[in-house]
Amino acid sequence: MLLAVVNLFLVLVSAVIANGEGRLNHAQLGEKSLPWLNHGGMYADLICITALCYFASPYVRVWTGYQIALYAAIGIFISGVAHIFYYYAQPIPGHIIDPRFTGLARLPWGGWYHALYFAWALTTILLFFLATPGAPRLGACVAMTLFVPLAIWQPGWYNAKIFAGTGVIDAAGWIQAIVIWFIIWGVGYTRP
């Protein structure tokens, strides 16, 4: 339960940061933007990652310092790669990226915070799925399955809606979803 409460707190902190930077909603950031309240990933973090943290909480004491360090390093690496890609690919202003700027100024405080939060969430996900033998994984697999449309598809769909006038899920979004779902269910049910 403690991990779930920590996750709720961390997600709400991101909302406070977004509000403080004027990136919480369209009234603050402008209509052609992806503010915190319109980014499906924030709801995925709030609901799906909190659910996964709920399932993982009873097993925290099982994880060793080595496992935590290893999966934290992997989580930091993946978060870095994902945010570098998003850094270059995101064409509209949002709570994570400000395309009006170049270099590190392109990442507002909310973007830096999200990179750290994402690393923490990935560490928790990896620990639960790879370092928790015997844990019931069905609920966590469902939560992570629902994470994909909110956090992977929705931002791209939203960008297409702003630029093309209609939202679409492109081939890259479908490929990402299929690969991620395969990993979630494959790992979730092949690990002891």
C-alpha cells in the first residue's frame, strides 16, 4: 500500500509543478498544446501505475539492494532514452516539453521531474515483474495493458488532432503497443 500512496503523491507533485509553470491546462498554456490535464500519461500514472504499486507493495522487503540498484540503473537509462526521443519529437508545447526553446531549456522543471518520476516508475515495474517470484501478476498486467493507450497512444493521437485536425494512431504507436503488450504478458506469465 505504501508504494501506491507514494506514487499518488509523486503524480500530484507533477500537477503542482505544471500549475506553477503555467502548464496545467489550456487556459494557461494555449489551445494548441498538451498540458498536464490533457496528457493521458498523467492519468495512466495516476491510475495504472498506482494500481501496479498497490500490487507491488507487499513485496518491497523481498527486493535486495543489488536488485534495486540494477533495475534503477535500467529505469534511468530507459527514461533518459524515452525523454530524449520525446524531447526531439514533440512539436507542441506541453507540461514536459517547451519547443519554443533549444537545448536543455526545452525541458521545463516539469519535464525534468517527469524524467525522474518515469525512472522511479520503471524501477518499480521492473522490480515487480523481474524480482518478485510468486507474486500474483494478473492485476499488474491488466494495469500495464491499460497504461499503453493512455500513455503511449494518446499523446501521438493528440498531436495528430492538433496538426491534421483528426486524431490517428500511427504505425509506430501500434508497433510500440504490440511490443509492450507482448513484453507485459510474456514476462508476467513466464516468470515463476
